[in-house]
Amino acid sequence: MDAPGSTFPDSGTHGLIEGFARVVAVDGGRAWLEPEETTSCGTCHSAGLCSIGKDGGNAKRLAAKRFPLPGDLDLRVGERVVVGISEGTLLRGAATAYGLPLVTLLAGGILGQEVYRTDSMAAAGAVAGLVLGLGLARLVANHLSARGVLSPRFLRKAYAAPSDAACHPEHG
């Protein structure tokens, strides 16, 4: 059976990348979530650059990554939920953010070199291609975002063991 607010057929769908998020606000039937940092964040080489990593600006960066879940999912502030995004969506987002500017940078450099036959024009063409590619990437990302394609989807509430629970094999 589908989870409320989920556009995926069921929570057992293959090809999903799942992650945890915490409900930070509920406003007008819409729940606002922040992604949770993972246990590996402290040991990651990019922890200082990542928006989720452990550093002094963590709260500010997490607030910038807030995203809404539409619909009445009966969520409360502080609850943990499991959200997911399809592998195809992640690939589409990465291709838009990184691939499109790279392709236009290379095309601009090649065009500048072939037309004007100088390295300075090749460099100028590459810069122009990069600027064009970044602009196109922004337009495509805004379009995909407006359609809800890039947004994580609610899969299920995360299991929370009672505070007085002892460690038991049935609790996972």
C-alpha cells in the first residue's frame, strides 16, 4: 500500500536512495524537514565543505536544505522519517548541475579555437560556454524543481524504540 504523500508505488521499490530527515515545522498541512547528518559525516574528507557535515555552521546549512512534504501526513515536529529519491532523479540532477556546464564549457572552448585559431579565443569561448551552461543548468533545475521532480518523497516514519526498551533482536 502507498504511504500517504508518496508518489512511489510502495516503500519496497528498487532503485531508491533513502535517507533520514527530521520534521522541524508543520505549517498549513505541510511538513518541513531537514536532512539528518549521517554517522560517517565526521570521518568524511569533505565534511567541511558538505552542507551536512559537522562544523560550526551546521545548523545554518541544514536550515538551507529544508524541504517541504505536501499533504497531511500526520507528522509532528521532532519526528524522524525516511525519505527517498529515485536513482534516475539523482542522475538527472547531477547531469544538470555538472554535466551541462561541462559540455558547454568544452563546446565553447572548441568553437573559440576552431573559429579564431588562437588560445586566447579558446579560453574566452570556454568561459562563455561555462557561463551559458550554468545559466541553462539553473533554468533546467528550476523547471525540474517546479515540477517536483527533484524533491525527496515521504516513504515512512522511522522506527523509534521506546525510551525504556532494552536491546532485543526483534527491535533490529
